[in-house]
Amino acid sequence: MIRVVYHWKVKEESFKSFQKAWSFTTNKIHETIPGALGSFMLRSPENKTEVITVARWDSMESWESFWGYENPEEMADMRKIGERVSVTVYEEIDDFTH
């Protein structure tokens, strides 16, 4: 398993639109892209423009197949609203969340 951490800058007044676009996007990806296992969103309480989304994938190969040229069409609406600052991939070692 891997986790992909996306850092975003989203204007505070655009957050609701970004959240809606992310919700639609992450569910569509999870339902239609092989290996996609869903994701969650975090937002800094101190800096409301800092948003992190964390996606879970069954393998690096599955994510790389989706990621392609780094601008998957499925994420276009999110990129129109927020600025993607960085993308980092991590191997999932353990997960004790419930």
C-alpha cells in the first residue's frame, strides 16, 4: 500500500467549492480507477488556506498508471480552484486507525 499526500493552497472563500470538487473527484476515482482505495482531507486550523488530501492506493504501479503526466483529467476541477503545491508518495508501513 502507498499513501499519496497532496498539499494545496486554497483561498478561504473558495474552500467550500474546493471541498465539493474534491468530494466528487475522490469518490469518482475510487469507484472507477483500479487500485484507488479512497482518500481523506485535512485543513490547518491556523492557516485556512493550507489543505492536505491523502489518497490510499493498493500499489505504486496503480497510482503511477493513474498519475500519468501529473495532471489527471479527473483532478482538473480541483486544480481550477486550488493550487497544488506538492505531491509526495509514502509507503504505508502500518495503520492502526479504525
